[in-house]
Amino acid sequence: VPVIFRQLFDSKSSTYSYLLGDARSGLAALIDPVRQQVDRDLQLVEELDLTLELVLETHLHVDHVTGAAELRERTGAKVVASERGAPTADLHVREGDVVRVGAIDVRVLETPGHSEDSLSFLAGNKLFTGDALLIRGTGRTDLQNGDPGQLYDSLTQILFHLPEETEVWPAHDDAGRCMSTIGEEKRHNPRLAGRSRVWFVDFMNKCRLEPPRLIDVALPANRACGNVTTEVSP
Amino acid sequence: VPVIFRQLFDSKSSTYSYLLGDARSGLAALIDPVRQQVDRDLQLVEELDLTLELVLETHLHVDHVTGAAELRERTGAKVVASERGAPTADLHVREGDVVRVGAIDVRVLETPGHSEDSLSFLAGNKLFTGDALLIRGTGRTDLQNGDPGQLYDSLTQILFHLPEETEVWPAHDDAGRCMSTIGEEKRHNPRLAGRSRVWFVDFMNKCRLEPPRLIDVALPANRACGNVTTEVSP
């Protein structure tokens, strides 16, 4: 399948979004789009002669508001999220589901631990990890029903069983490294390489992190797919 | 040739650098490295089991200080620049030269106009354009012996003659789009698509831009490959 692929960066929230398109059918998905970047993203979709069919959310973000609802409204795209994610998504997926973007199969992997709804998406050899596996790091585990032991299992028992050359495309990297691979993270992630589950749980439990600046706005907004005018009850 | 390729971002100066390696020989080059990111870049080189052989400079930057001298000092890498670029480079190249990174041929294209020393580097289907061709934009032409007519010719007569699927990897993109292609820029670059040379020259001459904040530090430093303790006469 000839794939169109773009990493997109929102500098304000330091978030990576991704455009994934099937060049032949022209059908495309945006992964973790940011509300403030919807115009940019749609312009790119149009210039690349693509039709936006799906918006994929790796999880309920706490650091930015998703562009999902606005993209849905402006294009008719369907929003895909975990069963434990945004209740207003159009399609709720779970472990083993396959979502199709034209001829591209996107496999859904449940990788909870950063948040209870964390998914990773595997398309060919590209793995979109959200905030579960980061580059030389991991997501935090002290919010959103996070759980360090569960995250350790998600990373070491699920993601690290993928081929070493699998490309890792996360939702953030504050050091400006744009991607990694499973092999690299197995060997060089300081929280995981040679670390036991007990060590990891202890390390994560000792992390004292500030709450994300935007969490009180972002979390309810993202339960509504970023449609901040919609009221949603949990 | 199996290629290792990474885009790297310096958020302070909003600069993209690139790591290009030949996976078989383990030899690698950094393109437009940033001085403040040398530790990050060398750690990645080491973790990927690469040996840094070359540092390639697309031009004398005015918005950040290059990491070239420090990389040279710490690894023995040779610094490659235009004949009209840093006089302290180890190797001065010109149009048509080919620089080898292991088994990867990197073709040197002279693309002046943003600065008199602007080079683009072509490795396979990856084109590193520095500040000459940007995504949906171009570099400015009011500094460093820039010339709008010359930049128009560089972009339309040289870069736009490359295959449409050639990937464009610039030194900056303030909108957070990480890459483009020659075909996209031919069709959608608002300064070039359907624009005459006369229009472009007029447009660029009418741009009134602030001088880059760091120019008085960066330009002399970069003539010394970023070695700010070395005195260099023009």
C-alpha cells in the first residue's frame, strides 16, 4: 500500500499529531489532532488530495484539546476512541480490532497504564503510542486511573513484543527527537531497559509531577471530542 | 542502501537538524546541528551504534549557533560547507560535488538567494533545503547577500526540476509541518506556484522583516563553525 505519512507538531502544547493516508484511494486519518491546528491540518489534507475519513484518539488527552469534534463537523470524519475513552466518539474500539484507512489496516492495541483508555495503533511498521511509550521515557501514571504496573506490562509484554524495527511515533518528545524504534527503546529507555516491574513501579510512584496546566479544561472537553459547547456526563 | 534517518528539533531556535546514517557501515552525518543540542545528538548517534563522520552545513545560519565545531572536537567529524560559507570548515564543496556518508551519496546543489552560500543536499529522494525552500514558503532574501531573483532561479530551475516525489526536509517550519515534497511545493507554495520571477522579486523586496534576534552573535560564531572562542577574519 502506498502510504502518505506526516508528523505534525503543535508547539504550544508540544504535541505530535499524525496524518496517515492511502495514496491510492485518497482516504486518510488524523491521529491525535489538536484543536488549534484544525485549519492547518485540513489545508494539508486538501492539498494532498486526501479525504479525511477517520480521527483516531490514542487516549483522553490532558495537555491539549482534541480537534476531533471540529474535524468531524467540517468533514464528516468518524472519531475512533477506546471503549474507556471519549463517550462521544463514533466508534469505540478494543484490543485486536482493525480499523481501515483505505487499504491501510490499523491494528488496535490496548496499552493502559498512563491512562485507563490508552491505545496504541499499529499501521504497517509504524506504531503510534500516544503517551504510553515515549522516546527514552514513558507517560506518567498518577492521573486518569493510571497504574505503573499496568503500564510496565503494556510496554514490556505488548509493545516490546513487536519487531525491533517497528517505528515508534509518540504524542510528545520534549527533547525534539521525533521518532524512535522498539529496538532502541528496549535497549536504551532508562525506565525500561534492564528494569524490573518492581523497580518501575517504585520509580513511577516516587515521581512527583505537577498536574498538567490544562487538565481541568482539556479532560471534560476531550470527553466531548473537543466540542467544548457539548455537555457530557461520564 | 539501508538508511537511518532522523529529524531533530531545537525548540528554542525552532530549527530542524537531521541525522543521516548508513546502517551497514555505521557511518553518519549530522545536517545543520545546533550547538545547544550537541549532547542530545551525540547520545543518539551512540545509541544507534553510529560513528559521526561528517557535519553538513546548508549555510551560515543567523538564528542559531551551529554545533559543528563542538561535534568536530568531540568526535573528529569533518565539517562540510560551501566555498562561500564557513571559512573554518574542513571541506568546501560546490555544485555537483558528491559527499559520501558510508555508502550514501549526498549530492551538493548550489541554491543561493537566501544567502550567497546556500546549499541543498540530496540523498536518495531526501532533499535538505536549509532556508532556501521552506514548506509553503521560502527563506528571506534581505540578509547575507541574499537576492530574490537568484532564489527564484534556485528554487524553480534547480529544485523544482527534481522528481515530484522528492522529500523536502527544511531547516524550519513555524507551522509544525515537518516535511513536504517537491510536487507539493510546485503546486501549493504561495510564493512560487503560478508566480513569475517578477512577481516573486517584487514580493520579496516588499517584505519588511525584523533582523534575526541572534544574528550578531550567530553569524561570526558560525563562520567559526560555532567555536565562539576562535577569532576568524572574513
